[in-house]
Amino acid sequence: MYEQIRRNRRASWLLMGFVVTLFAVLGFAIGAAVIGGVNGGIGLLGVFGVAAIAWSILGYYSGDKMVLAVSGAHQVSHENEPQLFNVVEEMTIAAGLPNVPAVYVIEERAPNAFATGRDPQHSSVAVTRGLMQLLDREELQGVIAHEMSHIRNYDIRFATLVGILVGMIALVADFFLRFTFWGGGGRRRGGDSNDQAGAILMVVAIVLAILAPLAAYSVQFAISRRREYLADASGVELTRNPLGLARALSDIAGDPRPLRAANRATAHLFIANPLKNKKTKEVSGVFDTHPPIQKRIGILLEMAHVGPEALVPGRKAMAAAAALPPHDPPPPPAVPPAAPA
């Protein structure tokens, strides 16, 4: 468990370093190609850095409110949802957080959950109605512990920063390519050697502008997948019960309904991909926001030193399955004709 935590933290920061380096290299290359020389590269990189900081401040203070509003979540209290609130309080104490996060419910039947907020003092946990109906208390503890780990590990702040840098890379690259193709990069320099050097810098900048956004998005999604693995392991640290979360993920994966309130901008926040389809992928692609859920379950089972046979459905899941008819009800029996008088 602790090795999983260390490995995923290390990988996340390495990937973050790659995004920062890519942003710096792209900004410098464009500045050197358009403005000219080292001073031009440093100057334009500084402008991009200031814009990224301003964008970060906006996302830092308002991002969580926008996510909750877009998801259709409404806040609940201990009086409204006592069991959910009790589990959140338990996991708050286990995580050592300074205060209980605000608790929200999304009125949809698809089981899922996410956490948001800029720090442990300003955080929220949202779960769907379907999640509460599907999972038993032990499984619900596993899900809430996973979300508490996102809060404790500052994953939302981390994801916001990475998203802003990736967005800046895409925006800068798109602006530069449009500027170049509309003739803005064709000015002459002082002499033949300068013209040749400028042409080389322009080609390098164009290649970077084409490839950098793709590389940045793939790294962003790789970071998202790593943070999910980290939250799984950190959640187990809180509950000391890998099976609870493993069974919860198994139940969530078994529900085919997509979450209507989710979209591509918020999908990476949820504990499992809310944009479900009928095609199950065993291997994670470079642009997937979540690692394969069966792989996550396998890691949790290894932590518990048990096999897949331990994934018996939770009590609520079994009750929900039992309540569904296996097929359409048979037609009522025909009424025999009345006997002649």
C-alpha cells in the first residue's frame, strides 16, 4: 500500500515537471522565432507565465463552484442524509482533515462520486443518489475515503494547475499557428545567416506548436490516471479495508448507465468514468481520464491478499438486483368461458 502511494506521487510530479518544461520550451521557441533571439524567447515566455498565473488564480477561487453547479449537485445536511454524513465525518477524522467537507448529492441513478475544492479547508464531496442506493456502508466508506484522499493529497489543486498549463500550451500553439499561416512569421531579418537561423527557429517552433498540445493532453490524462491510483491506495490507508473499495468499484463498473450531469470537462473528477459506453477497454489509452477499472480492482485485491472470488456483491447491490425482474412478466392466464346455463 505505501509503495503504491510513493510510486504514484513520484510519477505524478515527474509528469508535472514534463508539462512545465514543455510550456517553457514552447514559449521560448515561439518568442525566439517571432520576436528574435534569446531575449525575445525569454520575454514572450514571461508574458505567457503571467497569463498562466492569472488564469490559475481564477480557477483556484471559482473552479469548485462551477463544477458543482454544472453537475447539478445540491448540498445536504446530517438531517437530510444521516448515513452519508456520518461516513463523511468518519473519513474526515481518519484523514486528519481540519473540517468536514460540504456534502452534496446529485439526483441521478448512475452510481458515481467526486471531490472538489481548492484545499482541505474549502472542499466538497458529491455523490449520486444511485451510489447511495447501490452500495452498503462498507463500500460507501471506501468511496468516501477515496474522495477524502483526493482532498488530503491536494489533487484538485494539482489537477487545476496541470489543466491550466495544458490549456495555455494549446492556446499559445493555436495562436502561433494561426499567426504564422496568415503571414505573420514571414518578416525578414538582417542578412543571409540571420535569415537562415530565423527559418530554422520558425520550423522548430511550428513543429513544437503542432506536437506540444498532443503531448500535453496525453500527459494531463496520464497524471489523472496516476492520481486515481494514488487515491485508491490512500483511501485504503484510511479504511484499512481494500475489499470495501474493490467491491464498490466492481458494483459501479457493473452499472451500465452513463451520468447525464457529467461532460468531458468534468469527467476526470469522478471516481469512475461517468461517460460509460458498452465497449469495455482492458488497456488504458493515452487520452483516457481513468485507468482501467478492472486493473484498479486487481491492485486492491492484491492489497487484501485475496482473489476475484472475494468480489461478492454488496448487500444493497444484491437487493437491487433481486428487485429487478429477470424478464417480462408472463401474461395473465386466460379466463375460461362461463359454463352454459
